[in-house]
Amino acid sequence: MAADKGNNQVARVEAFMGSTGSGKTTRMVARLRKKKRNRTIIWSPKEAIDNYAALYPGSVVLNTASAVLDVLRAAGAKGSFHIVYVPRLNRKIDQEQFNAVCKMAKAARNLTFIVDELHTVTLPSWSPDGWSELTMMGRGYGIEIFGLSQRPASVDKDFFGNLSSLNTGRLAFPDDCKVIAKALNLPLLEVQGLTGYKWIERNIHTGQMARG
């Protein structure tokens, strides 16, 4: 990414929602590949299946916040790195580690931060302080954010409130459909009607809608 430009930086917080097998990861990866990225952190609870480490040559797979800090320190302000963090799937431990990694990302500046299964580290009315800081202020630090989840109704509202774009595929639960329909400003039936790999995306900045 280019050097951060403080508050002149355009906010880029993108959401990809959808039930398992709806193609959200594929759509997100396609977006990532549209430009070169030299500094990435990927939070990957299902790394054994998703294999995000294959996205970027030289990726390192880590499972402690201290190991992430070592890589960031070695890279410095301009060095390249591709970190894949695999959490333990213990909510209390993962939330603490996620908070620490978010704060490190903010301090490192100028990177792409990707969080898969966001609902495992946030709640509808709560998120770790580090994550809140990234979603609210990340643009001032040159940070772009991609958040993915199967259960949008369980994701923190601050994330949805700071989105620049929202892409959704089919959703299995009524509560999830309601949250996404509201965020997209679309009739509930349109979101409930998504099947297979169909998707809807709204550019929050322009209001433009796309479907596929």
C-alpha cells in the first residue's frame, strides 16, 4: 500500500457475508488480487481448510501475538510481511489475542488486515478496543480492512457502521438476513431470496448496487 495520508486517506472497510459454501471467501480473494499488497495480516480460524497462507509467497503462519510482534518489528515501517494468524478457537483467549494483534496492526500502519469468521471474536454490541480503533480510525493509519462472517447478526455493530462496502451471499438464519437487509437498505425478501453463489453488493460511499 501507499504511505498513509492521515484523514485524507479514503476509508476502506469491506464486509463479505454469507453462509458456509456461499462463495464469500472466493469473492473476497478475487478482490484482494486486484492489486499488489506487500503487508498483510490475516486472522484465519479455519486455516487448515482455507489455506490463506497460499495467497502470498513467504507467508508465515503464527499463533501468538508475541510472534506477530516479532515479525512486525523485523519489517519496520516499510518492510514487507504476510502474516496468517491461526487462533485457538477458545473465545476468551482469542478475543485477547485479537485485541493485541489489532493494536499492533494500528501501530505498524500501512497494511491490509483481513479477519475471517469475525463473529468468533466480537459480539453484536461489543468488540475488543483494538478492533474498534481499527474500524473507526484505520483509514488515518493507511489500513484497509476486510471482514468475513457466516453469522452477521453476531458481528459488532461498529464494524457495520464504518463499512465502505458490503457484499453478501445467501444466509441461512432469519436474524442474519434481517441485519444484512437493513445494512443494504433492501427489502428483506431480496436478501432471503439469494441462493447458490448469488450475491449482492452495496458501495456505501456511492450507494451503487451490484449483483451477481
